[in-house]
Amino acid sequence: MIVWLHGGGEGGTDIEIALLGSKVTALTDENIQQNFEDESRDGAYVLAVQCPTMWMDGDGNGTMNNAVSQNLWKWLSTCR
């Protein structure tokens, strides 16, 4: 699974902004997906989540927003 965290200008509630405002859709291209193929997989899932504002806290240290981080890691831990 590829998890895509959008840039600072792509937050909000319109997922098209996060998808089309970056090159995330290129991750579904066959040239990239073939790197994730083997006898048991046909490629990788791409998870493009969107934060209502920005991923980073206002402290400027580049730490991911706590609520987003906790929920993302909680969800990922249930995936198999």
C-alpha cells in the first residue's frame, strides 16, 4: 500500500484538489505498479487521504497533526 499525504495547499474537503493538485494519480500507472507486482500481488493500493487543513502542526517542526497521525496508524495497523 502506498499512502499519499498531500501538500499544504491541497487540504480541505474536496478530494479532487488532493488528487488533481499533485501527481498522486501517477502512482496508479502501470510503470509504477509493476514495481509492486509478484506472484501473489498485482500491484499496490494507493491511499490518498485528505486533511481538512494541513498535515503539519503549527509548531513548524514538521510533525504530523496528532489526530490525523493517530487515526492513520490505527487504521493501517488493522490492514493485512
